[in-house]
Amino acid sequence: MVKLISLSPCAAFLPLTVGGVRLTEIIPERLVTVAPFQGQQDVVSAALRAQLGVGLSDVNRRAGVVTWFGQGLWMVAGDVVLDTAAVTDQTDAWAVVRIEGERVEDVLARLVPTDLRPNAFGDNHVAKTLSGHMPVTVVRTGRDAFDIMAMRSMAQTLVHDLEVAMRGVAARGSKF
């Protein structure tokens, strides 16, 4: 009998460091989307606060384990029980990477058409945007750090594109 081995989306590609920028995979134990039923957003937020210690985040923001994920939709890292929202398991559907380092914004500027500089995009800000040609969700997690979520099927492309950008920035030697 064949024994299957469970691998994370980026297991074959990461970690990777180029020119002081590091790319690693984040493997969440559980990811679920939460879509409150009509008129139930406050109730869902209160229920999440009771279960996780944090309610629904503001639009374009992350609050603890709760990330705004689109109109009326939040991604939650953890188990939740709600009868006032549609809750869908997304654990195996997404690749999540963290990119960090002094020149991380220069790297992302080559791929992401969103101003990610700290004066425009602060800690825990969320952007539904593109990285090259693929849709991603970008969250600033620190001064020089971002989490990027892409569909699992695009994991290899995401890592490849980020590596090419990292190598390009490193080759320049100085900020552009």
C-alpha cells in the first residue's frame, strides 16, 4: 500500500534568503472564512471576541487572528463555532508566506501595485491586490515584514516570483 505524506504548499521551496531578505512559510493549524449572515455582523463579532479574544477586524485590517478578507468576509486563524455566519474551512486552500528584511519593500515594489511604504500601509493593514499576475492578500506584520496569502495552487509561482524580485534587488546593491 502506498503511504501518502502530507506536505505544506511551499515545503519544497522554502525557506529562502537572498540579499538579507528572508522568505519563509507560515503553516496555520486552521484557517476558516467567516461570512456573517445579513444583519448579524455585531453578533458574530461578539461571539468571536468571546471565543478568540478579538472580534471582526475593520475593513483592510487584521486584528489578532482575524483578517479582513473582502466585502463581508474575514479569514480567521483558529477554530470557531458560529450559528450566525457561514464558516468554511480554508486550511488546505491557501499558501501563506512571510517575507522580511531591510529591503522587503523594494522587493515587493517589483510585484505588487500597491503602496506598501509604512506611511501609507501601517502594521496590520491588509490589501487585496496582485503579486505579478496572481491575486494575493498582503498584511504588514512589522516594520520590515509582510505575510502574503495566495491560493495553494499558485504557491510555486508566488515563491518563484518573489525569489526573482529578491535576486533583482540584491543585485542592485543599493535601494532604488
